[in-house]
Amino acid sequence: MSITLCRAVPGCVLRGPAGVWKGRGVTCPFTRNFHVSPAAASQLVSGRWINTFYPTLHYKGSAELSSDKTHSDAHCLSSVLSARGHGCLFPATASRHLLASTPPLCRPHTSFSSARPVLSRRVVLIGGASEGESCPGRYRTRSFSGTSDSQDHDDKSDDDMKKAFQLMVKTGDQEGAGTDANVWVVLEDEKGRATPRFKLDKILYNDLERSKRDTYKVDCPEEFGRVARIRLSRDSQGIADDWFCDYIHIEDRRNNNKRKISKDHAAKTVRNFLGSAYIKENAAEEKTVYFFPIHRWVAARNDYLFDEYGVCLPQLDISLEARKHDLQKKRESYKYIVHAPGMVAQIENLPSDEKFSEEYYWTFASEKVSLLAQTKFIEWTTSKWNTLENLKSVFKKSLGEPECIDVWKEDWWFGLQRLQGVNPQVIALCPAIPDNFDVTEETVKGLLDDLTLEEALKKKKLFICDLEITDNLECKDNRELASPLALFYLNKKNELMPVAIQLKQKKGPDNPVYTPNDSPNTWLVAKMFYNNAEAQHHQALTHLGYTHLLMEGVVICTHRNLSPSHPLFKLMAPHFLFLLAINTRGLEKLVAPGGWVDMCMTQGVQGIFELMKRGFDRWRFDREGQVEKELESRGVLDPDVLPYYPYRDDAIPLYNVIKKYVRTVVTHHYDTPEKLTGDWELKWWREELVKPRDNNGVGLKNVPGNDEEGFTSVDQVVDAVTVIIATCSLGHAAANFQQYEQYGFVPNYPGILMGPVPSEKKIYTEKDIMALLPDKRMTLDIMVITKLLSSRGTNSLGNFEMQYLYDPVGVQAAEEFKKDLKRLSLDMQKSNIDRQWKFDWLDPTIVPNSISV
């Protein structure tokens, strides 16, 4: 006989070790009008698959019964049996009444031992066998909207309770974020009155799983006021009991209020940003929506107590012990490691919640596959390109032409690369010609308009790029790398023009100074070798070292010392998204022996790590970290000195918009000196930022404040947080997103050249130039990887993937931040109309929130 399980009908049954019902035939405890024979019941043994259906919805599927005997004394199945051919237990009208919502997709259940009711009636076991019932035990029914493990809840009369609130619980997207544990919530109002302890559990539904939003209805006493705080706890039941909770939104549905929290809250890609409109609305007397950001792994047997908005300094936290426990667990997960002397602090093992989301991972992977597919027709061989035109033709058929492809030989373009290329932080005012730079009046004769060399220096018309940091750098396979000096002249048209290049630091007969007066190809080759050296500096320091790796230590330090409830954690967290994950993956795939850097950069892995060590010793938090001070240190802050400098003109206002946003939030939370001095987490954070790397610290130099007191003013905190957010956003954007435009056409900005640094002024043919370029296979690797690296990974700045700040001041600051960014974007678009060459890489619509690629 075929057995049917009608899961639309609720019921509690006693279960024996051999199956669901044992003993004689089973009578339905509700209607007592249908009998299942012992033969039929005996087929329901553990592990047996049975057909299921919903009479009203014609839903079909299957569910597996467990062999678990733990709860054999009282097993709530919320189902009863019928035998095919004997009719249904309830008529269709009764089924419609009992069925509260569309059933979930049927799946194998490992256990039915916990109640997951979503129906409108509940059955409670209250004693022994009832007369006329062959199933031991008797039952009573009562109205309910959810499950609670509190007996007090069951004993309260319906008159004293009111279905008042709807909870939306969002589980995180981290690996292993979902849970099998039992989770409970208690709501408290401003007078301390509490709802019964409510279990987040639905019948026949796998709730609290990764990235899911689940809704629950909660009863409350009639006199319950506004929700002021929530208590959150869980046990350690189930195979996977860990749980990462993003947030809990509570909607007050008393007085028939049916407004939804967000019209898009169910959309998978929407992060449910709640803005000032909700905040203003809920400032009214009848508050309707409450926001409780959690943003943490909820530990078993910790009783968490959260105020609304979930943001507070440690000395004001009402759940201090749980806060301390969470930080201790974080320190166990976020540990430093320094892979080699002189290198920065990095993550020892990538925590699971720092890994890429599934959506992001597959988007990134599919993008790479797509790029490879676009170049599939090209002959992937180790043969050389025949001519420059032959090389150019590849781009039209594959990834698209970089805009520089027709101007890369021009001197004005070489000057623009210093002002708006991927490495615009090298050019500096030249107050005097360095002693080791063999430039004389004769060298630059006819290249300075009508000025002498001395006059050009006095009038601040000369600028220099000095890459002495690459001198004597040991590269892979003993490749030779230049350590050049390049001199530029600001002509009457305010164009920055190269006038001299020396490819090595020590002057001598084997180290000539090249000028535009040399033969065109000789001068072109000198510019190519300069760009080749600067490309090593760009990848090792400006890009990877000074953004990715320095900020990795900051991210680790922040997780170890600032609670997720800390306002500074919430302020910085959106800018840390996927940073640890991309660094881990990047080092494994790109910066590893035999990887992309090893094969396609002159320095290779050996050279790039040595160059990083040199650069880390020079980086200062209060100089390189702050845009204006960094520009000032190079003498190029003043527009009267260098009128055309797109990087400067866009970076400064963007940095200031970020600083304004940071200041609004920071000054709100530190509105008294006592709050600043009493914040021990802030002090811990600064201490570890400056602590030496060989002593379990980040090793940053010149962080504001002092070792005894930490930060001594709010301005110092504002500066520190602004530097971090700016580095993760505008700093990385300036160095990263035009990589394909610069590197893609290899002669323009060659990551590798196949030959020694020139030691004489020889005449080069096109064939000689082509011999310097990498082969076809390597060229295509450079094209694909730089194209991939130039893609944006996260949302535009201010459009946060996850909302952390829910308090009115934080929300208003974030919205004002977005408005300021929009206004700035319009200004930058107008500026680009009159620029020599479009520069939109710091447009806020292009700058992402974080370093994720």
C-alpha cells in the first residue's frame, strides 16, 4: 500500500524507536474519523522515503524520516497519515484553513524532532492516553504564531498576548554562516517589559541558512511599549551550530500596520539600505520599524543584549561580557604572520567569513573565462611579433584597443603618464639637478623654450622622477632593471615635456643621458626602459604594497581590537570587504613563483618583495597616507606650480569629502573628552597599529597620538580613519583601474623588456624594438590579467554593499556623503571636458568602496 504524508495537517505523535507510530492502528487526534492500519503504519520505518502531497495546492515531493531516537518520548511531526484509496483526513476547506503559507521545496530532513510550526493551530502533548485514541497521549489545540521553548509562554492566555511584531532575520553570506542550532530572541521595551522567549524556527523549513532572510511573528504582552533592545542567544545543537547574523529588523504590526520594511528586501542582490526617510518617520510618536544590526558570529550560550541600532563605545555597552568574549574569539581567528623580515603583517589563515561570497567568486571567475574566450583565436605561441602594426591588430579582434595605442610614442603623452597614469605619485618639483644626474646646459639646449637651465630651475619649471629605489634590485633570472632619473619641463602651453633621461643612478661613460635631440627610436627606447622601471615601482609599491598589503594589516588589527558594535568598526567595515580574500588569492595566483608577476614583470617575485621591503621602510602614515601632505612633500600641491595635474585635482576633493563624512560620525560618538579617553578598544587599536611587526603588530609609522595616551584628540581619530578609508578607495582606484589602458599595449608601459638596459646611444630599427617586447603568449597573458584587474569588484563609493550604521546620525551622514559624492562626480565630469586627456578614474561613480580586485 502506498503511504501519503499530509504535511499540511498539524499533530504531535509519540514515536517508538522503529518508526513514527508504534502499536495498533492510529486514529487522527483531531477528527477521529480516519483509521490507519498497523500494517500501513509499520511501513513508516526510519529512513523510508514516502510520497507527500498537499490536497489544496497539489504539491508533491518527498521527505526522509530519521533514525534519531533522542526525542522518542515526544516527537512533533506536524503531520498525520492517510492511506491512498481511503480519502483525505480533512476536506479541502479545512486544509486551506490549516495551511498558512505555500510549502517550501521538499527536501530530505535529517530529523523531525524539533517543532517548526507555520500553521494556524498547534497541538500540545499534555498527558497519557485518551479514551478512544489508539495513539498514546492526548492533545489540546491552541492558537499560536510561532514556537517558544518557554513554558510561561504556553501558559499565558491568548487574551494577555498579542501578535504584534514581525522579525526579519538576515543570516550572513560568509562560509558556514547558516546554523542548525536553536536560536532564541526576546524583545524588551523601554520599561523593561519583555516578550516570551521566542525560538526562531519554522515547521518544515530550513531557516537561518547562509544569505537567507527569514521572517517570524512574535507575540507580546498587551501593555508592551516600543522595542528598546533585544536579547539574542543560541545553543550548540546540530551538526553545524555556528551562526553569523547580519541584522534583525523588527516591524511593529499593532494597529493593523502592514508597512513592509523594504519593498526590495526579498531581492537577493539588495542589501536593504534603510535611509533617513525611515529614521525621520520613526522619530514620530508611533514608531513602526526597529533596526538591530548584529554583524557577528553569535556564540553559543552567550546572552547578547543589543540596544537599537547596535552601536556604542565599549564603556557604554550593556552586554560587555559578550563583547569581550567575541573580541577574544576574533583574536584567535585573525592572527598576524610576517612571511619575511621587512615585509608587512598579513593574515595567517583566512577566516571563513572573509572569503568571497559565492556570487562574487563566480562573477570574477566567469569574467576571466570570458576574457580568455575573446582571445582564443590568437595564436598562443612563443613566437615574436613581426611589427608594431601586427601587434596593434590583435586588440581590434579581442579585448579592445587601449586609447593610448596611437599616441604612445609622443613626448606629451609620456609627460601625461606622470600626471594621470597609474603611478602619478612619483613626479616631483626639481629645485636643483642632482649631482648624479649628468644634465648640463648643453644637454637640454633648445628644449627649454628660451630659458636657460638655471632660469628654468628658479622659475619652478623643471620636474623630476627619480627611481633610485630600484637601484641594484635583484630580479628573476638576473634580468637587468633600470633605476632611472627623468627630467621634465613645463612649457609655455603648460605641457609637461620630457627633456632628459638617464637610465642608471651612477653617471659615467656607459650611462648616457638621452634627450629628444637623439634619433627618434633611440629616444623612444629610453622612454620604454624608464616606463619599465616605473612599472615595477607601480606594482610593488603604489598598487600592491601601499594599498593591498598595508591595509591588510589594518583590517586584521581592526577585527582584533574593535567590536562590531564599535562606531569606528561600523564606519570602516564597508571599505574592508573582500580585501583579505583578494590578497590571499592574489598572492597565491599572481605573486608566487611561476605566477604572473614572475613571468610578466622584469623584477619577478624575487624583485617585487625586495622592492616592497624598501618601500615599506619609507611609508609614513601622516605623509603618504594623507593626499595633500603627500603632494606637498613632492612640491606639487600648488596649482600655480603645476597647473595641469588631474590626479591631484580629483584626489584632494574626494579625500576631503571622505574626511567630512568621517568627521560627522566620529564627533557624534566622541562628543566629550571622557568618551575618547575612556574608550579602551580605541587605545588597543592604535597600540597594535604602531606595534612592530615582529611583536604582533602592524608596524605603521607616524600614526597620530602617542604611546601613553593613544589618540589625544578627535581630530587625530578623524585623520586616522580618513587615511584608511581613502587608501582603500581612492588610493587603490588611482593605482588599479587603468591598468589595461597602460599595460595592455605592452610598448606603452612595458612590465617586462627582453634585453639589458642600454649603455650607449645606438640606432634602433623597428625589428630591434620588437625584439625587446615579450612574445605572443606573454603579451596575451599581460592583456588578459590587466584587463581583469581593471574590472571593478564592489559597488561605487558610498553605495555600501552592507549597511552597518543604522543610528540616525550615521544614516544621515551616509546619505549626505552620497550627495557630496554625486556633486563631486558632476564637477569631475565637467572638468574632463577641458582636459588634455580624459581622467575619470577618481570619479566617485568609478571608485569602489574597497580593495576587492
